Amino acid sequence: MIVWLNIGSLLLGLLAWTLPVVNLFQSRKNHVAFTMLSMGACAVSLSFQIFYHYHLVTIGDWSAIMDISGSVALGAAVLLIGTILLNAMTLIPKKKEAIT
């Protein structure tokens, strides 16, 4: 069951990056909803990784924690920065359309 945390984290991370890209090519007016869904998917994805680390601490698998902590921290930073930048890119053109 715990393996699903990693799979869910990966899928939600991909969803967090896919929604802003879809939002760029859509002409709908609900761009804020897409942004909120993207940020929510990013948050849940990062939460799944925290729960997985908690599971490793609970079972005392210290070698696994030492092996994956660096890559998980890097992946979390890339996911968070990428999600913020992609969502910012989608909101800037929408803001210019609202002004004109």
C-alpha cells in the first residue's frame, strides 16, 4: 500500500505541471480554477512524499532514508518551482487580456 504514495506523488506532480500547460491553450474564463487545482495537486504530491518519509522512519529503514532524502529534496524543489513558474506564466497573459 505504501508504494502507492510514490506513484500518487508522481502522477499528481505530472498533473500539477499539465494543468497550467492546458490552461495556456484554453480560452476559457476559469483560469483561476486551473491554477488552484495545479497548486493543490502540487501540495498533495509533496504531502505524499512526507508521508512516505514518515513511513520509513516508523519502520526504521534508515538506509532508505539516507539514500533517497537528497533526491526527494531536489525533486520537491523542482516540482514546486516549476509549478509556480508555469502557473505564473498562465496568469500573466490572462491579466493583460483583462486590462485591455
